[in-house]
Amino acid sequence: MGSPDVAAQLSRERGKKHFPVYCPLTLSFDSERLYGELIALLPVFESLATKSTNLERSRWFPLGDESLYASVEHYIQDPSRPDDPPLFVPGAVPSWCGVSLTHVPDLPQTDRGSNRYRRRHDGEWAWKPDLDVPYTRELLESLPFTRFDTVRVMSLPSGGFGPAHADCRDDTPWEIDGIASITFLLRDGGVKWRFMAPDGGLHDVNDPVFFFKDCAPHGVPRTTSRRLLLRVNGAAEWRSLSRLLRLEDAVW
């Protein structure tokens, strides 16, 4: 993996882990061009609101007072009917919305880009043909990914709230299955986002592009303006990707 210097630093810092939980990347891109292309998709954004299981304020760490958790829109799943679509519960406080740029053709459940599908259907993911994102595709295809899975635009409107949550149980997707996850933060919404490291430490960050294992609990406090990001998942050629890691700022 990477140059000898990078490999040696990873070996020193990782313990038994191959990759950090969080690490900013050294990567040049046209942020305004990317933002303009993705915000133009706003008319086709759909709700990606939080789940009711994430509304326990003290579960990992609080990001607001109790009234905020009580007022945010969310989805609730009937545990006795897990295969049924979840029920949307409206609220005075908006939550996540967005659109997936990729899907597995003829598999409608992948249209929303849920992270639960990123390790499945290897090699079958494709760009949605009805979304005009030439610069986005050019940028991502210039990165050392060997396969794209879920590529999703996510946004919180002004006044939106993203309660803390974890997208999977552990870091198996990255450590064992070879998943790479990169996020481009194009608008921060006037706030920093927070994640909890394995040692329990809380980190407030807003780097423009970073690697992140989203098994770590993470969330966004209530925004004062629109927040917009692009999350990219897939398989990568790690020797090349590791050269982009800004390891001096990594969190393990």
C-alpha cells in the first residue's frame, strides 16, 4: 500500500487497523463547479430523513436539546413488518434529503443509494442516465476507484438537523471487504459535523474532502444555511488512494 513512507506511517499508527476512521485528503478539484452541478439536482431530491431509532438524544452524543429531537422529521419502521416501506413522520425541523447518482438497473431498492447495498451487487452499479453530472463523473472517474457503488448527494436545508447515527455495525466494509468511502463537503451549512472515535473522543470537523468509516457515530447540529455533500463508495486501488491521505490529521 502506498509509498514506503506512507506504509510505514500507517503501520506505526494503525495498531491492528489498516485505515483510520477519519482522514482528510489532499485533493484538488473545482468546488464551485461541483457544487453548481449538484445543487442543480435540487428539484429531484427526495427525503432521506433520519430513522426513529436515531432520536434518542443521549445514545451517542447530543447535538441539540430534546425539543429538536422531538420535532425533526423521520421515518419509523414497524418491527413486526420489516419488509414494509418505513412510514414517514413529518416534523417542524427538516432532515436529510438528496439523490443517488448511481443504482443497480432493474433493482429499484438501490435507487435511493442506501448504504446497506454498497457491498452487494459488485460490478452491477451504473450511473443513472437521466442525471446530467458530467463534471462529477469526470472528477470521480479520475480518482483511483476500480468500481463505484453508492454515489449519493446529501443535503440539509437551512434549519435542518442530522441526529447522530452509525451507518453500519463495524468497520468490516473497509478493513475486510475493501470498500473506500470519500466525502466532498461543498457547503457546511454554517456548522461543523461531529463524530465519535473508537476511543470515545468527539471530533468536530469540516474538511472539504475526506475519508471516513461511517460505522463511527456521526451527526450534524442544526444548520443556519444549506449543507451539501457528495458521498462516494466503491472499491479503490489503495496504493494510489493512500497517497492522498493527510495522515498527520488522521483519527484512528
